[in-house]
Amino acid sequence: MEERIRDLRERFARLGRGIDVDGLREKVRALEEEMSRPDFWADRNAAQTKVKELEEARRRLARYEALVKELEDIEVLWELAREEEDEAVREEVAQRLSQLEGEFERARLEFLLTGPYDPNDCFLAINAGAGGTDAMDWAEMLLRMYTKFCEKAGFEARVVDETPGEEAGIKSATLEVRGRYAYGILKGETGVHRLVRISPFDAAHRRHTSFAAVTVTPIVPESDVEIDEGDLLIETFRSSGPGGQHMQKNETAVRITHIPTGIVVTCQNERSQYQNKMTALRILRARLRALMEQERVRKIEELRGKLAEIEWGHQIRSYVLQPYQLVKDHRTEAEVGNVQAVLDGEIWPFIWAWLESGQRTKA
């Protein structure tokens, strides 16, 4: 029992740092002070926005403090049960602790995922990088890993675009992931993923390093991102892969290039050219939204005089199969020794570590 209480207290502490409880208290204080000014309601729209911010900050702070208070009460009750060796009180402690653990897990996502698009569905794109055939095989392994994760998390995931490699694996693939908080949960997976292993494609059985890039973008309403048809170059072609160009006589696959930004999206897994076009447009809209957010962050950093570098080669995680077994996230230092479990979709330890590190606010 003591170990469970200690573990939960440590998790509360990590969550408190992740949501910045002190910052929330300061925000409440500052907003309350601002609302007390005589001219606060001079701009009614701005004032209503501030009122909503205050209500949300108060609600989040009150819920966190209520959970912490319940843990403190349980600790006092446990000490009483130990001193008096009261079995009935021990049972009450166990029951309340189990209930609090459940409430804590339900609250974690609500506390940590507060971005405007965090509750949305998303697209998860995988592209093979340096490493030749090994990188394409690695990209396919990542596709399987995320598909397995989505199944276990209760998300609906389907491949909307996939380009096979020449010898093995895939050059690229895009998953459409549907489910509450799909984007918020998966957005931290964006970045370069590195694999170290004995290559199954090397006759000399040498160790190879392969790279693949993952990009997660939220699915947004059409009204959120307007696309000018005149800015699009739309091309059609025959679908590739099994049942693709060797079977398809019609050009059902669609490639759309957004001329102002150079963003190119493809979709070839739907049944008709129209469906492929509509899905490709949704992918394009998601990537344009992500680009707009990236530009907003860039401008904020420029105003602060500290422009953050946005690098494609930023390695977020290493999956080492040889000479030892370890998966390590380089942003949070989270590590898992059971590599096969991770490749089978058990990536929650890395997701929680990233969310609780506070880096989610930069995504």
C-alpha cells in the first residue's frame, strides 16, 4: 500500500510540473486582478474571452487540487490504519486509493491535452529516410507499430496512401487515425526515428542504422483552412502496389501540389478518383494548418529575439536491437528495454513522458 501511495504521489508531482500548477495559480491571480479594473468590460468580446480563460484555469486548478487533497486524506488515513492496526480502515484506504488511481488516469489527458486541435482526428505520415532498403523496411515496421498502438488505444486507423519500396518495405505511407484526442496523443511522435540492427538485407550480417520520419497533423474543418483551387495542381495516375498499376486500368490515384508552398500529397487507396481527391484535400488542409501554426510559432520567437531552429533531422527516438536491446527517447530520456513490445505498439511510456515534460506546449 505504501508503495502505491508513494508512486501516485510521484505521478502527481510529474503531472503538476507538466501542467505548471504554479503558472495556473499566477494566471488566475492575474486574470482576477484584470477583471477588477473599471474599464474591463469596455471591449465586451475581449472581456468574454478573458472570463472563459479564467473559468477554465479555475476549473483545471480546482480539479488538480481536489485530487491532491484526496491523496493527502488517504495518506493520513493509512497512517491511522497502521497505528491502530485497523483492518476495516485498511480496506477503506485500498478502495479509495483504487478510485483515486482511476480518476487520476482519466484526468491526465484532460490536464495535458489543452491545445485547440488536441481532441481532433489526425493523419500520421511515415517516410523512409537514409538507409536504403533497410530504411524502407524500417518505415513499414513503424507503420505496423502505430497500427498496433491504435488498435490497443481504441482508435480507428486506416491506410489512405502507401508507396511500396522496390525490394522491401515502403517508401511512404499515411494513416488516418480517428478517435477522441488522437492528435493530442500522437502529435509528440513527429520527428525522426532511428533504428540500429543487424541488417537482414546484408549478406555479411553487418550492423546498419536506418532512419524514418514521422509527421502527425490534425484533421481540421474545411472552414478552418481555405484553399484556392487556382493554387492547386491536380494530377491523376494509376495506383501502385498489389492490385494497383498492374490491375488498375483507370487513373484513380490523385496527386495534389499546393503551388504556393510546394506541399505535395497523394492518395491512392480509395475506390474512386473522387474519393482519393477528397482525402488528398483533407491531408493537404491538415498540413497547411500545421504549416500555419509553425509560422505562428516562428514569428513569436522572432519577436522574442530567439528564433528556434526547425530541423528535419531532429532525432527524437532510437530503437536499438544490436548490440543491446533498448528504445530511448532523446527528448525525455524515457527508456524501455523490451524493444519487441514497443514495436508491437506499446508506446504509452514515451507518450506520457513527452506529455508530462511540458514539451507538448511547443507542438
